Amino acid sequence: MKMKYPEPFSILRQASIRASPYDRLRGCFAHARSYVESTSLEHVLAFALEHPENRESVAALVSDALHVGFLFPQQELTPECLSRAANEVGLCVGHATFPSAVVARELGLLASLPQVPTTVFSSAVPPKNDNGRRRYVEAFLPSAASDQVQSWIDQEIATHVGLTLGSPAALASVQEVFWGEGYKIPEFMGGESVVNPGKGVSVTYFEKKVGARSFRIEFMAFVPRREG
């Protein structure tokens, strides 16, 4: 029988409380930090995959990093506000912002647009002696009306857990495992990986209905830079 592990990552409750946008964001960051610090690679794969041999084969391909991602309304939140909220809950290293290539495309499909420009704010937990793996959080801030973004949050659009592979070539093996366990690549990805040039990475999402909700897991691999 499959062992029971905590529910997959979600900020639905934290993003829906009656509070200022800043306090709601701070609550989302606090919950995200707690998740990445308390959840191991083994726990993520035990939730995602039924078969132990599949968990072992995928774990062997993961080289670095456990992260989570979620949507949040941009509203009046400045980069300084984002950094301050992250710092206050211990996400105090690796602050960076960059444009989204993947979520911007997904939201565009939902909004019947080519894309919805979306900024990603990334922040990390200070490193520990945990096999060298980093743990970080990504907040996706779309350029869209707050009520529209909240509607997407209520549907848990773009909420995910992410892992980093040792090489882009490892994705073929991961894909075979996840397809074999009933996962699909979301329609907006066109059945293949999407390259985010802002981060220099190739990204693939797999998702499947688990209970009453959809569970999404991301696999990311750094793409070698071309010379010349």
C-alpha cells in the first residue's frame, strides 16, 4: 500500500484570507518556506508516483533543488516589497526577478491572448548541509487585473512543485516514467519542453488529477549556452 504523505503544495488558504496584499503575500512566502524545508525529494516522489522502482529511477536523475511556485496578484507590490516580505520569513538569499516564458504562455491561453506578461520573483532558504540541494520559492506576478489573477489562484493555476535534473537528456527517462503513471504534459506546452531564455533552462510540467485536485510537478534542466 502506498504510504501517506502530506498534501501537495498549495497557497489557496493563505492567498484568500482577509488581509492586505502585503500580508497575504508574506503568508504565502511563509507557507512556501515551511513546505520546502519540511518536504524531501523522497516525499515528493512518494506522493507523485505509485511504483517504488519509478521513484528510485527519477530520484537518481535529480541533481539539485526543490522549489515551489505560485501565482499572486501584482497590484502595488514593488520589487522592494517582494524582497522585504521574503526576508521577513527567512527567504533571504538569491533574490532575483525575470520574465516568465512558461506561465505567461499558460495564462495567455486561458485569457485568449498570445501570453500574459508575468514577472517571476525567486527567493531561497539559506543553504544547509542537505546533500547540497537548494530550496527556493517562485512567485509569479501576472500583468492582469487582480480579480482575474485571484480567479486563477482559486483554480490553483500554475501552482507546482519543481525539481532540477542533471541534464536535459534525463528528461526522456522522466517523461517515460510519468506518462506510464498517467501524467500528461499540459496542453499549453504543446507536448514538449519550453525553454525560458531568461533563466537558461528547459522546463517541462507533468500533471494528473489526484483526489479532488490537479497535482503538477515541474522538471527543469539547464540548457548549455551556445558559443559564438
